[in-house]
Amino acid sequence: MNNLTFPKLKSKRLILDQITLKDQNHIFSGLSNPEVIRYYGVNYSSLEETEEQMNWYSNLEKSGSGIWWAIRSKIDNEFIGAIGFNDHHPEYKKAEIGFWLLPDFWGKGYMKEAADVVIEYIFGQLKIHRLEAYVESKNINSSKVLKKLGFQHEGLMRDCEVKNGEFISVDLFARINPKE
């Protein structure tokens, strides 16, 4: 997907546009920040390692299996986080949503605002029927955001992953397209 076809989204306070190599420093800032990665499945200890994440974003677009956006402030174009979907399965009309914000922007409603326009795009343009989210059980803030977005808690997968040598549990949330 090139810049001409990449879906640029806007909300009242935010611009969501394509993550490019110029964002690598910002991606590293987020995915190396202990507060951000506490409940996130990916983290990097060097800027060079973050290239793996940049390739992942690009490969999602190329394969058609997802899209991730940089979340920027409309006021000054400041990078504040990332949001997107992956594991898009058109044959099942489902995908998985994910997101993170830099800590300076937590608690200001930015994630709900960004997610609202992304979900509208996913349901409206891609005709997804089921949107899923997997959240570490201890990540209360992300769970609250998902509930505000209309996701329903469908279950707890106990000790289903290993992180830092410890078993962790993951909550499954889902939202069904209301127009289908």
C-alpha cells in the first residue's frame, strides 16, 4: 500500500496516518518505555531492534493482513501513539485491534477518540463482522477503554502466554459490527 492509497483518518483532535521510517524514533520511545510495555507483548531495547517492528507494520500493509496508524495531534502533528488492526481474515470477516499511547498522553481520551475512527473504518470500509482484542488481564486501563468502545468481555485465557519467564493470563474482548 503506498501513500496515495493509505487511509488517512481524522477525528476532532487527532490525525491518524501511515507509520513511516521517520517514526522509528517514536516507535522506539513507546516500545522501550517501561510504562507502555508493562502489559504489551512487544518491546525493544535499541533503536536498531525497532526496525523489526517497522518491518512488521510495512508487511501488514503489503500482505493485506492489517494496517497500523501513527496517532498524531492535529495541533502540532506530535506523535502520541499507534493503533491498528492485524490478523485480518477476510474469509471470516474478522480482525484483531491493538493500540498504545506514550504515557504523557494517557487519561486524556485520545485512545477512545482514535479507536472510534479506526473501528468506523474497519466496520464500514472493510465490512469486518467481528473485531477482537486480546489484553493482559492486569491491564485494567486497556480493558476500560475497550468497554467504553462497546467491546464485550468474552473470557479469560488463564496462563496462556509466557512473558519475562512468567505465565500471564489474557482477556478476550470482542465487538460485533452493529450494521450487520
